[in-house]
Amino acid sequence: MKFGHFPLSQVLGSILAHSLKLPTKMLKKGHVVTKSDIDLLAENNISHVMAAILDEDDITEDKAAFMIAHHICGDHITCAEAFTGRVNLYAVHDGLIVINEDAVNALNHLDESATLATVPQKAIVQKGQMIATIKIIPLAVRHEVIVRIISDIEKKVITLHPFQSQTALLIHTELSSTTEKIFEKAKRVMSHRLDMFGAKIGLELRCKHEENSLSEILKNKACSDHDLILIMGASAITDRKDVIPAAIIQAGGEIIHYGMPVDPGNLMLVAKLEGKWVLGLPGCSRSPKLNGIDLILSQIAAGQNVTSDDIMTMGVGGLLSEYPGRPQPREPKVDVLHHKAQSPKIAALILAAGQSKRMGQDNKLLLPYRGKSVLSHVIEQIKGAGIDSVFIVTGHQKETIEKEIIGQNITLIHNDLYAEGMSGSVKIGMASLPKDVDAALIILGDMPNISSEILRQIMAAYNPNEKRLIVIPKHQGKRGNPILWDRAFFGDFERLEGDMGAKILLGEYPEYIKEVDIGSEAIFFDIDTIEAYERLKEK
């Protein structure tokens, strides 16, 4: 590749190194120069441009990024389209990321022209979250560089292990001083923690904080239908011979490891009984803050083995701190939780900015459904539920979306940065709602099976005076969408980044959540693929 300041006579077919703004046209960086471009440049008295002239063995930045991305992309990960030499990789499910770190380092050492950046090893990610990015630094690279990367670097460098649905037995041990409030808080926090990993509490039991009492329960329940056993001790485990580990051994179990180089979470106990994981929980597990139990639970939920060596290598990065989007023990501002009118003003915020990448060329929101588009059908259901304040966030194909909803009395909000992830649309949408809105339903524009009746059920459960401030629909124990949020939490959305959804904020406020059993799978169904759309039409 030749790079430099070339006269117009030499730049036909070259790639622009910098954007050029002309009176009638913008020629962007990466644009392949045509004959008409050269004529236009000459008309504007431009004789030279900074460009890259490719040799026969050069590969453009987009093609190179595409080839590397598809080589290193593992299971349950999808690649976006190449753009300006970059390909982003996204999680297809909620789960745990496992990275071949040696391969990543080797790739980044092969040639400075190709780079790979990822989330941390064993990161907990949500469906749709960006987990890695391939970036080609120059406008083109030599073909031999890409051949060397693909031949020297293993395939599937980054893999997602989806969280598997699991049921836990939660055992509390108690002393005479243990209060009912402690039990309630522990169960509430643990329930929401498990929900992050697709798990739930199936049964809750109590016993005295004594070896024999606990051992008896473990023996009786070891062969039950529960996938794992969580023991919340009334007193912290201080030794391998303490009450909880001794009871596990007495019941026929095996201690895998006691203690971990993670703070908070040092006093974690990991064991096995009848092939099932048994966790002796540290006291910090009663807090929703990030701690050692999250690192262990995420691996178990993703079907990964946890060895003593795994735990002992958690020291680097083991000093845990909160990060944006991680559930934190925050309280809404007291002055917001005031008495509200009998008929609070509830707005609907429709997210319609996505690029529908997995649908090919079609914008899924504009596909036909029941005599109208998917988006128009969603709007019809919203208005049928009696919601008059309707707002829609646009992004991809803004003009087409606006044309589709013209005349429907909807307030438009545009997100210029829609390509950077869902969080931008949520943040700008929530920040744009009028101050007289008491609560908002965040509704995905590609969920046409959400009926007016479902929306009315969600709104009926909202009651600020009874601190029912976040309303979540559920079916057969699983949560879905849309979720209603009281204004008290609008400011929290500013902490979202990338493709983070609002779901990750829920763990912070368990005491304000009201779940509503909808009795319908509609709350889980969105249109992400052509196959999903075909199933929708069949139903």
C-alpha cells in the first residue's frame, strides 16, 4: 500500500485517508475515489488528496476485519457488519465469556495493523452486549498478514457459555439472636442475585446453627430436584472444621476449597455433595453489591467446573469494585417518593432505533403484521391500553420510521448514536420525558404480541403509595418485558453503557419491585431473526 499526498491523476480507485467536505458533497474517510469524485474535486480547485493506493496483495480494512472476526468468533457470539475497519462481536445470550488469553495476546503481537480488544476473562454479560471488537488500524493490510493470523491463531478465541436454568435450595442456619428481618433480606437479595444468572430459589429451609441439624437436612435433600445448595450461615465460617463445612463432610460431601482471594467474599466455601454444588456463603452475600459469590455462581450457572486452582487464581482483579450498570444498594431520593394522584400519568417509551442486523436488509419494525407494520401494531396496542403519552426513539432509517407513524400523535426522539448500543436510546428517551410523567413503560418496538390487556395489567399493579414502583411482568416464574419504571429511577439510566439494558438495574431495588403474573409467553417474544418473524406469522 502506498500512502501519501497524491495528485488527482493518480487517485482513481484509491481510498481517502481523511474526509473532505465539499459544497455539494461529503467524501468520507475510507471512500473509494471515483471518476466523478475526481471531477468534483477539480471543480473545487483541489489538486491533491491524502489517500491510500492499494497494491495487488492488499486487503481493505473492512474485509480484513471481517475475516479475522469470523475466525476468532466462538459459540453463541455474533459478528456485526464491518465498518471503518471495525467488527464488533455481540453476545447472543446472557452468559459467561471464556477467552483464550494466549491467543488474544498472540494476535495482537503478530502485526500492529490488526488489534483485538475484549471484555475481561469470565465476564458476566447480557444478551446483545458487545464483548469484543476487531479493529484494523490502517486503511488496508497485506494479504499475508491476514493469512498468518488465520493460520497461527486458533479458531473460536472467544466463546460464550449461556446461563442454564437452575433451581437452588436455600438453607439458613439460625441462632437465638437471628431475626426474621435477616432471613427476609437474605432471601430477597439471593433471589435477585440468582435471577441475574437465570436461576431461582426452589425451596427455603431453616435449621439450628449446629453440625448435626444441618447435616440431617443435607442428607435428606441431597437427592432432591434442586441443582445446587446454598447455605446462609448465622455465623461466618472461620475454619474448615467449623459448623457448615463439618456438616457437609458428615453428610458425605467433599470440600473443594475454603476461602478465596476476592474481597468482598473471602470466606466463601465451595463443596460438592452427591454431584451437586454446595456453597457456604460469606456474610457479604446478603448485600446486592458485587462480591465473590457472583464469580462462583456465574461459572456454575454457565455449566463450568470450579476447581481449587480456579479460585486461587482469582487474586488479580479480586479486589472488587462496583461498575456502571452493576446492581448497587441505592435508594430513590426520598423527595421523589411523595404521595401521587389517584391517576398517575404513565408514558410509553418505544425503542425503535435498532439496525435489525440479523434480519438482513429488512427493518423488522416495518414488516407486515395483521394488516399493518409490526411497529404500527405495537402502537395500536399501547393506545388501546389507554396510554396517551407515547414517545418513540428513532435511529436507524429515521426518515422511514417517521413516515410510518406520521399522524399518530407520537413524540419523536432521535438518537444519533444508535449504532453504539441500546443504552443510548434508553438514556436519551428517559431524559426526554416531560417532568409531569410519573412513570414510563419501556417497550421494545419489535414485540407485537404485547397486547393492550398485558399493558393494562402492568399499569394496574403500579402503586407509588405502596412502594410498588417497578412493575415487571412474569410467566412461569420468568421475567419479561415491558417493565414499568417510576420517575424516582429515571436518573439511574444514565449509568447504562453500550448494549446494557435496564434489566441490570433491577437488582438494586428489590424492595420496590412488583412482579405481575401475566399468563402469556408474549412478554418473552421479540423479532430478532427471520425465523422469529415466520413463527409470529404462523401464530
